[in-house]
Amino acid sequence: MKVMLIDDSKTMRNIQKSVLKQLGYTEIEEAQDGQDAMSKVGAFKPDFILVDWNMPVMDGLTFVKKFRQTDKTTPLIMVTTEAEKSRVIEAIKAGVNNYVVKPFTPDLLSQRINETLTKAGVPTG
Amino acid sequence: MSNALEKYLRLKLDPDKVEATLRIDPGFEVDDVTPESLRAFLDSKAISQQAIDSDAIAELAKSACENADSEEFQEAVVARGTPVEHGLDGRFDFAPHVELLRDQIERRAKAAKNRRFKDQEEAVTAGDNGNGVVDDEYAINFYDDSSFIVVRKGEPIGRIEPPTPGVDGVDVSGNAIAARQGQSADIKIGAGTTETSSGVISAVAGKLSYDAGEIRVDDTLDIQGSVDFSTGNIKFPGDVIIHKGVRDKFEVNAQGNVRIDDLVEAATIRTASDLTLRGGMAGRGSGEIDVQRVAAARYLDGVVGRVGGDLCVEREISNCNLLIAKRIESPNCTIRGGEVRVGRRIEVAQIGGEGEIETGVVLGVIPELEDLCEPLSKIVNLVVTRHSEAQIELDELKQADSKSAAISEKLTEVTFDISSTETHASEIRSRLQTITGSNSTQHLATLVARRAIYPGVTIWMSGWKITLNDTLKGPVVIDLSPEGEVQYTPLGSDGPSKPLAGVAMIVSDDRVPRLTAIDEKLAAVA
């Protein structure tokens, strides 16, 4: 199963990558902002996406909106420090399937990924 | 045919009478010599019509008439029978690869004859292809090139060719010549070989020999002399018995037991089974043994290596560097100089000697963990330290007033570090327990000295380094108390045991790390 990680922090990407590998996902593509992700997502065709909100060049919310114009089904999980309820609602309206607030534990991220994929009818790890 | 002609004609037969030659001497009347007159002469000599060569007769008659004035006689083969083909005797044909090895061994033996090897360089001859031409393919290395053939089990050795009956011949008079029947080969298919439809194969792995008409394969290699330039290195799939010694720089490598009756010099002896050195080994620091099971020796001096089972030495282990997986059981032996590392138990007469001879004894070694212990300790320390640092960092971040994005990300990072170190600690612990499960021998590590242990001796056991201050007189047993402290007890007494600290300097040391201590560290994290 193919996963795309979008985060401007390499450390954060590495942490998420480690959790994904523990869950059995080994085919992982990384992008450092929304624009970078837009340029890769067409060719990579991920089965689900983990996306940060605050990033330079193109933020996560803009990416989600643009991505959802052409792809309505691929599960998207927003992994962000934006914890306010209004922000969460904004993201969900834009098309994210689930939401993980930083700081998170590896267990919490695993749990969110599994529940999102189950809900979307995608077979997990 | 006139009688006048007959006196000029002579008929010669070869010994088998399968060829008749007619000679015409000078002086005959030309008119008398015709093909018919010559044929009539052959008839009179009972030469068979089937054997006569009419063309040869016509040619001879013509030639004689044309040269009638010559002083020379004229002759030609005028009749031929059928030569007899006698049967061939049976024989043993070696398989081509065996034949090549036999050839190589023969060349080696010839080259070794009367040769005196002064140094190692002379152990390789220039190649000579037998015609005086230098050819590296024919070079002989008196170390590596074997002086005997080793075959695997089931390997083709050769084939017995049966005798043939032969084909009868016919002489020039039409009489049959009986062919002689070939004789059966006088070959005995000996021990270790078996005859199959595809030829003779080896029934066991071993040394192939062909002697006095017997082909055999012996699974024990019996060397009457020494392993030296006459034999080359030994690489053998079974037991090896060497009735003399093994010279410097030679190697013996056997899958079975090895017994050597005389002195082993600075050589290398490897066996997948037991080793017996009846004459001892003077390795001069470079002699090496690698024994998978039990080793026994009269003495070992300047030897390095390892023994997978027990070691028993009659007299002395001096200046050796040895790893013994199980026990040294040698109640009359002295360990003097060098270092021995032993898994479970040492029983000797004496360790060290007068004059504070530096002698190291490492007890409770688990060979499987020998190379692993030090890096394992380092990794465990790193994991434990990182876990503790991350825990402190996490507490500080949690107490911070600000909950900025940067702090949230840092918290994620630190939480992840803690989680990772806990996972690592748990994995290491689980694997360590798997490895040590069948090797938890450290508490059984025991040292028995029947006579004495001298100053200059250092003993490492289970997390301790023990340096003797004074001579510890035997018979005495050194082991660990249930609390893990080093203690000694007079042999044969019921105690009480005394702490060794009274007669030795004891300091904590990780040379033989306490696995329980590593496990305790990990348990605090995992």
C-alpha cells in the first residue's frame, strides 16, 4: 500500500515514517510542502495521505482543497498543531477524513490511521 | 611350370604364416616366368587360392622379365591370409579426474625425491611439463598439493574393463589361426568401494588407494611419518592419525578425530571432532588449534585457538591464548603465562608461578556472546541514557507555559524517542534472553586450584576482576556466592566460604559482563 507524507519537518516525516513502517507500510513518498506534493501525487497515486497544515509555499489546507478537486476518495489525515475546533471543522469541510493533533504518540497515530482506513473501506497494513 | 624355373623361385612365410613373399633369383629364362607359372608354383606350395594376390603376381612376373639381365633378385608379397586378433586382458581404467590426480601425485613424488627443503620459498617448484619446458601449470606447491587422493562418498573412481575373446585369423594356406582369449583383470574391489552398473564408486569419503591389485577407500587417514613436505597439508573428511609430528607452517584439517603421536610445531590443526596431541604442541605463538569438540594434550606451549568442548592437558598450558567453551579438567596441569578463557569450570593444579608471571584466566565466558558482549553493553547504555534524557526533556516540555507549534512538535519528537527506546530495550531484552536461555552458566563458573594460585594471576569472572596479592594455597575452590560475590572455599571442606577480597584485590569489571546486570538495566526501560 502506498502512503504520501507531506510535512516541512524532516524529523516529523521520519517519525511518521517509522510508525508507518511498524504498521507494515513500506512504500512511502515524501513531500516537503503542498506544492511539492501536488507535483508528485499524480505519478505516485497514494492509497492514503498524511498532511501537515502549516508549511511554506503551499499549506496543507490549500493542498487538501486542490487535491479534492480531482480526487474525492483517497483518505487524507491532517497531522497538525492546529487544535482549535474551528480549524478542525475547516479542515474537515475541505475534505480531510481524520485529524491528529501534535503532540501525538506513535500509538495514537497508528490508531488514527487504522480507523481512517477502516472507515474508508481500505484494507489496513 | 618347368623344373628349370623352380630352382630360381623361393617362397618365404612370415612367422604367423599370414603373408607369403615370392622371390625370383637372377639367371632364369625369361620365357619361363609368367603369371601362370608363378601361380602354379604357389599351388605346389599349398598356398590357398583365396590368399593369392593375382595383381601382385602379374606385376612380379612383368618386373622380373623386364629386369632379367639384372644381378638383383625380384620379390613381392603374393599371398595374404587374415591376421589373428588376440583378446585383450581385462584392466581397471581410472576415471579421468582420478587419472589426472594420480599423475599430479606421481609428479609430486618425483619432484620431492631427494629434495631438501631449506625454507618456505623452496616449497614451490618451477613448473616443468616433462619436456624441459617451464610451464606454471606443472608447478608443485609442496604445502598445498596433496600427496594422496581424497574422494567423496559416491564419487566415481573408475571402471573394470572385461577381457575380450579376440578374432581368429587364417594363414596363407587357408588354415585357421586360433585367437588367444584375454585374461580377466586381477583387481579386487576393496573396502570403501562398491561396483555399480556405471563403474566403481566410493562407498565412503576418504583416501583412495590402489595397491597390489586392490582398490580401496579408507575413511581413516593413517600417516606413518610426519606431516611435512612429504605429505603436504592434510585436508581429510574423516579421522586422521599421524604417527609422528606436524612440522612448522603445515595444516591438518579434518572432519573427524585427529590424533598426533609426536610433537606439533607452529602448525595449524583444525578438527570438527576431537583432538588428541600425545606429544604436545610447541606453537611458538603462532601454532593454532580449532577443535569443535574435546581436546587432550600432553602440553600446550605458545598455542592460540579455541575448543568447543572440554580441554584436558597433562602437564602445562604455557603462554597460550585459548578459548575453551566448556571446561579445563586437568588436575595435574599448570597454567602459566598467556590467557585462557573458559565457559564453565577450570580444575588445574596451579595457576601462575614464582616470579609473578602474568597469567590471565577469564571464567564464565560464553563463546557465542564473546564478540557480542562489549557492543551489546554499549548499545544498552546508549538506549538507557537516551531514554532517561528524553524522559527529563518530556517533563520539562510538559511544564512549559507556552503550547506553541514548535513545542508541540518537540513534544511529539520526544514522545517518539521514549517510545522508540522502550521498543528497542524490549527487543534487545527478548533476544538476549533467547541467547542466554541455554547458556546461563555464569553462576556455575568455578575455578579449582589443587596446589596454588600465585600473584601475577588475574581472574575475571562475572563482572569482577580479581588480582591476587598473595599466593592462595590449594586445594581451593573459587566461585560466586548466591549474592554474586566472589568467594573461596578449601576443597573438600563444607566451608565456611570466605570472601576472596581478603587475599585479592577485587574490582568491578565488564570483561565478563554480568548478563543479569544488562537485563536489569533494560528492564528499567522496557
